[in-house]
Amino acid sequence: MNYMIQQTKTIGVLALQGAFAEHIEILRQLGAEAKPVRLPHELKEVNGLVIPGGESTTIGKLLEAYHLSDPIQSLVARGMPILGTCAGMILLAGSVSGLNGYLLGAIDISVQRNAFGRQVDSFEADLSIPVLGKPSFPGVFIRAPWIETVGPDVEVLARLENGTPVAARAGNVVVAAFHPELTADNRFHSYFLDIVRNHETTNH
């Protein structure tokens, strides 16, 4: 096992609703200690956080019900690495068409929910993601959002063939419209773990 991976501390995966188990599994395969997060005090034990896909309105309501929104926003302000996929991207966005509440405002993007249509319109696409290198990455889109606009400090990591942004990064916040946890390709999670390790190295 890679020595640097062994030095990775704990990655929390928000486990209120959605595909959290798959994220935990792939992070553990990469040698990270991954654990579900459901309560505010559990955030104190993690060095990075994943907000998974699911139903954004439901997850948002549960964030409020379990008093997690303010602690997560505090972690963002302190620079903790956070990965949001599908619904997670929606919740981390600065603005979302058709969703007024629950947003964490962690990354300066605007997002369109269910941009590709209903679940029957789910699809897969080979994505060129330069930060992951070759070959292309298998993007799994399920009732997926897309990114409508990005702020000046946001780096677009991936686009569809028509130019639509579907992954982005600002600081230590990474978002993706697709589900990297539903593929055997672990490079997107490995990329996130690199961000966590770099953050730990520069802050200790």
C-alpha cells in the first residue's frame, strides 16, 4: 500500500440519504479511513467530507434537522476539503434554479437541477478530465444537474462534448454532476484524497 495513502486521516461521508455506502467503500479501497457522518460532533473527527448523490431537497432538510449546515459551512470557511457529487454538488453551490433553501454556498457556481430530465434520461459519458490524466473517465449521470455558470475563482474540471461543465473545483471544494462512486474507476476519489493529504501537510 502506498505510504502516503496510509497517512490519510479520516474522511467523513454524509450518511443522511443517498449513495453514501458506495463512497465509503471506494475510499476504503484506496486506503483511507472512511466513516459515515450523521451528527455534528462526528464532523470534528474528520479531515475531509463527502456529500453524496441522492435527493437534494431531502438531504437539505436533513442537514437542517440534524443541525449540520452551520458546522459544515464553518469547515468550508476553514478550508477543509469537501467533495460533492450530484445532489452534493447542488447543496454546495452558491445558487440553484428551483431550490431556495438549504444551500451551503461553498463554491461559486450556479446549478440547474435535473438538467438532463427524469431518471429515465440517465446516461453515461466518457469524460476528458485533465487532472486525472488518460484515459477518459466514465461519467455516470442519474437525474443529474449541470453547472450553468462558474465564478472567476472556479476551475472547470470536466465538460460534456457540448461544452456543458459537469465538474469543478474552487480551493479545496470539488463538485461533480456525475457519480464517481458508481464506477470501478477510483481516480476521482484518489484526486480528492490528494487534496486532503496536501491540506493536512500544509496545515500541520
